[in-house]
Amino acid sequence: MLGKPKETADTDWQSSARGEQAWKEATDEVASRNADTRKTGRKEREDQEREREQERRSAAAKRDAKLIKRRR
């Protein structure tokens, strides 16, 4: 059964400013690293997709050239 939480002896407890600052710096660093990684991954995927598209176009041009050659 749930009841009222018991009062603790440390009712005037406050977090340390240094600890809070260190935690914030650590989370900001992780967030920054994650953003950089996302940006790098996005660029790599775009580059790969661009290369694939170029290969598709090249293959299509070769097929078209063969078909045109056959018709002559």
C-alpha cells in the first residue's frame, strides 16, 4: 500500500554547483559528438547515393547506346 513518503533528515539538501556543471558539460559534449556523427553519416550517405545514381545513369546510357547501335 502506498502512503506518504517519509520525511528524510536531509530536507535542506542541495546539489553541488560543481557536480551540476560537470554533468551539464558531459551531456553537452555527448550531444555535440552525436550531432557531429549524424552530420558525417548524412554526408557519407549522400555521397554514396550520388555515386550510385551516377552509376545507374552511366549503365542506362550504355544500354541506350547499345540499343541505338542495334537499330542501325
